[in-house]
Amino acid sequence: MIASDLRSGVERLGEMIAEASTIVPFTGAGISTESGIPDFRSPGGLWTRNRPIPYEEFVASQEARDESWRRRFAMEPTFAAAKPGRGHRALAALYRAGKVPAVITQNIDNLHQRSGFAPDHVIELHGNTTYARCIGCGKIYDLIWVKQRFDENGAPDCIDCDEPVKTATISFGQAMPEDAMERATELAQACDLFIAIGSSLVVWPAAGFPMMAKDAGARLIIINREPTDQDDIADLVIRHDIGEALGPFVGD
Ligand code: NAD
């Protein structure tokens, strides 16, 4: 059912939150646009400006690695300035209230952790761009270390195993993190309310989770200003701004 207007949508959302015992939010780039981080597919989004660099290309070419890090550092002022928005804060309030055990996110911006979720309760399907990792041995690096090397010699390799160092994100063509996929599956199947927020639901396998939760018996709410392919299976669709829809649930 598509909410006829924002007010009735928020009212129904409040009722469904009150009726639920275990709520699992699933977030996409749209929850972070209020924080100043552009999404991928909206007009002016990152997708329209830069073709993503597939994993295979990153591994094969120093040039691709240089370009990938150049883009990442160009985004740094944006990521560094971003603060949790009303959507993040509302979910953190539900988490503190014990209604939300964990959040499943496609985002890489660390804003759920910054809003108060324990890191272990943020299931990152696509990793995290606020630090780096060796693609060979998995050694973690901070971005300051990478930037220093990058400025001297371009995209750096691991000091232990010589393999390339990459942001700790999942690129197209890269395997999904098994542990995160397993935990997200368990959460989607165990909740009684699943809320997809700010995702175009076109990136798979992540986009399979709302459907999976619905199939397992949960109610499904979709909050996104554009239509998605799963709107017709949702119990409630709020096609409005996320900050406006979730603002009333931020609390103190
Ligand atoms: P997407 O860009 O495909 O879709 C975002 C959706 O959010 C769009 O449908 C848009 O209409 C909607 N939206 C944007 N701002 C909104 C607002 N204020 N209120 C309501 N709706 C709003 O994003 P996706 O589905 O998450 O897939 C993109 C992939 O890109 C993800 O897998 C993620 O890893 C990555 N990404 C992450 C970030 C981030 O971490 N913040 C930013 C860009 C891309």
C-alpha cells in the first residue's frame, strides 16, 4: 500500500513500529544524502559522474588503482564532514530502545556506527570506505598511511605481502563478505518488521533481503522517494524524504 501523503505514511509507520517486536532496518545511499553524501543513481549522483572501477580492473592495473584512490581522496572532505542525519538518528533511537537488534546496510560511510550502533551491530554488505585493507592478507591500514604513500608513489601495496591495498569496500565483481551475508540472512528471516530505507533495490544480492524478509513472514516497509521494483510486495510504501519520514522517531 502506498501512503497517500507523508502524514498518513508517518502515522502508519508509527503504528507498525509499535506493533513489531523485532525490527530490522536495511539502508542504502538515500539515508545519507541528508548528510551531504551523494547517492549513486539520483540525478547528479556519483554514478552519473564516474564509471565504477570493477574489482578485476583494480587488481590488474596500477592505473586503475591510482584512479580509484584519486577518487576516494577527492571524496574525503565530503565523508569527513558528514554527520548522521535524521534517518540514522531515528534508527539509533529504536536500537537503544531494544526494538532493533542490528542494521543491515549497503552504505560504506560509517554513519550508523557514528549514530550510536555498536560496530558489531552494523552489518556492512559492501564494506566500509573509512579505512583500507590489503586484498591479499587482509591487513588493515588507515587512510592517512595510504595518502602518504599515494602522494609519493601512487596506490600503495601491502608492507607484509606486496598485494594492493584497497578501501575496505566491496567493488563490482568482488565476492560478498560471507559473514555479513549470513548474519543479514538470519536477521531478515527472524524479524517481524523489515524497513528498506533509501535504496533503489537494484544492486544484487543485497536487494534480495527485503523480499527474503517478506517471504519469511515479516511485514515490509519501503521508504524511498523513487519507486522500486519491490513496492508491490510491501505492506507500506512511503515515497517521501527519509529525514521527513523518520524525523518524528529521532527522540531526544
Ligand atoms: P542508490 O543510489 O541506487 O539508490 C538510492 C535511492 O535513495 C534512490 O532511489 C533515491 O531516490 C533515494 N533517495 C536519495 N535521497 C533520498 C532522500 N533524502 N529521501 C528519500 N529517498 C532518497 O543506492 P543503493 O541502493 O544504496 O545502491 C548504491 C550502492 O552504492 C550501494 O551498494 C552502496 O554500497 C554504494 N554507495 C554508498 C554510499 C554511502 O555509503 N553513503 C553512497 C553512494 C553509493
